[in-house]
Amino acid sequence: MSESILDHKIVSSRYFFPRAKEFKNPFYVDCDGARLACYYQNKHPDAKTIVFFHGNGEIVADYINFFVPVFDQLGFNCFLSEYRGYGLSTGTPGLVRMLSDVKPVIEAIGQPPENLILFGRSVGSIYAIHGASLFPGIAGLILESGIAEVFERLLLRVRPEEIGITLAEMEEEVATYFNVQEKLPLYNGPLLVLHARHDSLVHFSHGQRLYEWSLQPEGKKILKIFDSGDHNDIFAANAQEYIRQLADYLGMLT
């Protein structure tokens, strides 16, 4: 993947918030110029694997003790993908650069696409959607607090002139790499979209657009807007119903 102005250090410093934290048994994935410290729990040999891409202010270690057990109890394996510069990983985060990490991460799991379910939360949604466009035969796609319009979100953090381009040039560059409306229909399997109505960071209309842009019929896509919770506590505020939605959706895939 060619270099992009969207990987400018100003963009990265305002969009990504990496921090370091150790955890046991990291699963390393070598990418171009970086080694990603992911986590893989594979306790169910005949089950599908959830491949999770977290938000920009989170790390893999945040999810090991509470998220992985949820899927374990539901009978699924769980792979937590990490980003460059996050946790125990090497490298430097880059909005576009990290798109090129999605393919090697998915391939490193060693499972056919039909055994994988991609799950993206917040910024992680754009990488999960990218993965679904590369591997349209995956079993499922889950988007939580997802981003439909990357350009809209980027303008909240960076002015085009700060990175030496015009507004039109920025919009064109975003469209080149992050055209979610174009990528999402490339995936032809069941979709689950989860969002909080009172999400103060990513308006719930993003979730509605993601749902609408999927070309699947009503029976193969689900939109759940929770009345409780915000962007960062959607799970905690709705734990019982959240898990029930996951269980119902995953039950469709088995």
C-alpha cells in the first residue's frame, strides 16, 4: 500500500492514543515494518473465531479478562487484533498504513474465512469492514459504535492545511482508502450493527448508515440501537441485552 498524507504525524497523534501494557502469551503477527502483539484464545477446535479490532483509545489487554470470556461462554474462539505501537506491538500507528496489516492478521489465524467472524468497535470498524471487503466469504461481521463517514470524523481532529493539503484533496484521499459505502456491500454475509442512541462521540446515525449500506435483506442484517449507555460504556450499560444480541446473531451463523 502506497504512502498516504493521512499517515501524517499530526493525524496519527490526534487519532491514535497508544499505550503499553504487558499480558501473557501474546500471539505475534509480523507485518511490513511492525510486529503486532495480538491475543488468541483457541479453546474450541470446531468453533468459529471472533476477530476483534478495538477502538483507538484501547488496547488488547483491556479485553482479555472480560470480552474473551463472553465469547468463550458462547462457545466461540476469540482473536484480539492489535495495532502498530499499541500494547506490546512495535511500529507507529497510521490511519492508512494499518489497513495493510488487516490481511496478514487474518491470514495468521490459520483458519479459512468461513470460520471467521470480524468484529470492529469504533475506529476498529473501519478495519473490520476493510477485512470483510478483502475476505467476503467470512461467516459474519459485527460493527459496534462504528464509523460510516471517516471524512466527517477526521475533520473533527485535523484541518487540511495543517497537513499541507486542501479540503478537496483530503476528501479525495479519504475516499480512496475509506469508502465504507463502497466496501461494505462487497461483504455478502450476515451483519450485526450495535450502537448507543446517546453516543456522544460517534452519533448513532453512523450505525444507521452502516445498516442501510449493507445490501443484505432484512433477515440477514440486524440493527440494535441501545437506549442506555454512551460510546465507551455501551457494553457495561447494556451487558445482558448486548450479550443476548450477540448470542442470537452468532446462533444464526452456526
